[in-house]
Amino acid sequence: MGEPQIRCRRDDDVKACVEALATVHEVDRYPAEWPADPGAWLTPDGMFDAWVAVEGQDILGHVALTRTDDVLAADAGLAPAGLASVARLFATASARRRGVAGALLAAATTAAAAEGLRLVLEVEDGGAAAIALYERSGWRHAGTRTGNWTTADGRTALLHTYVAPAGRDA
Ligand SMILES: CC(C)(COP(=O)(O)OP(=O)(O)OC[C@H]1O[C@@H](n2cnc3c(N)ncnc32)[C@H](O)[C@@H]1OP(=O)(O)O)[C@@H](O)C(=O)NCCC(=O)NCCS
């Protein structure tokens, strides 16, 4: 296996990204509820850009960068104008622990830094692998709030806010 290539997502990648996301939903319940329009879910309001990890014709992972809403910025304790949010990050189950998500996060970090923006994100409490990834990458836990949905295992969602380290790659 070579190194997956990280590149900007193209419009004609969305179908394959949806198929990759379906495998993640099956294994990890991410997203918790399968969206009515998964292509739109992968293209959230306020999206600046998105990247994919590819190997040959296969999509191995995905990440998007979006505008940061006021609630998340307040949780992070930072002004929204200086922030960008990491969203829709996943690696397909068969491509895990190969650095796919780390490389996608690095691409998003570089793009945000070029615009003078600091990254923030929210992760649900059940996302142990994601939490391990962010903490290993030096992200700081800035707070926790209750979400407005029930997780697949019947808990009220708990959303943790993380802030990327200032001025260095994640
Ligand atoms: C979280 C997720 C994106 C990680 O993807 P990945 O490509 O396997 O992650 P990487 O290979 O880049 O991992 C980098 C580091 O993160 C940590 N990490 C990643 N997965 C981990 C796991 N399952 N357990 C513990 N640590 C983990 C490790 O420190 C790892 O480094 P190492 O492999 O050298 O030990 C993937 O598990 C996933 O798609 N999960 C479901 C969707 C999801 O939770 N998305 C995040 C929403 S906020």
C-alpha cells in the first residue's frame, strides 16, 4: 500500500464520497442518522473547501472546512471571525490507522493557516478514535455541552469542543 493522496474534493467525487460515508455509517454510526441527502450533508452551509484522501479510484477519507457558528465559537472562547470548523471528517474502515485522517487534518490546517484562521471542531463523546486523534495532535478540549439528539446507543449526545494548537500544523 502506498501513501494515499490528499487533494481538493471535486464535484464528481461526491458520489464516491457518499458511498464511502455509507460504509462509515454502517460501522461507526457516523453520522448517527443517515441523512436524507448525504451529498448535501457532505457539503454543509458555509463550507469553504473539502478534501479527499484517494488511492487509485478509491476514496479513503474526507474532511470539510466550514465557517464557525457563534455557538461553537463561544464554546471555544474565541471570536468566530478568526475561526474555521473541521467537519465531516472520516476515514473508511479498511483504511484506518494509516494516517488518512491525520493527513486530511493537516491539509485543512494548512488551508486555514493561509487565511489566518484557527481550527475548532465538535466531536460527540462516543467518537473515541477521533478524540484520540485530536488529543494526540495537540488539540485542546475547551468545553462540553449537551446535544439535541439521542445517540445510537441511547444516550443524550455530548458534544466536546476542541481547539487546534495556535500557529502549528495539527
Ligand atoms: C476518527 C477517524 C477519522 C480516524 O481516522 P484514521 O485515518 O484511522 O486516523 P489516523 O490513522 O490518521 O490516526 C492518527 C492517530 O490518531 C489516533 N487514533 C486514531 N484512531 C484511533 C483509535 N481507534 N484508537 C486510538 N487512537 C486512535 C492515534 O494516535 C493515531 O496514530 P497511530 O495510528 O500512529 O497510533 C476514523 O476512526 C473515523 O472515520 N471514525 C468514524 C468517523 C468519526 O468519528 N469522525 C470524526 C467526527 S468528529
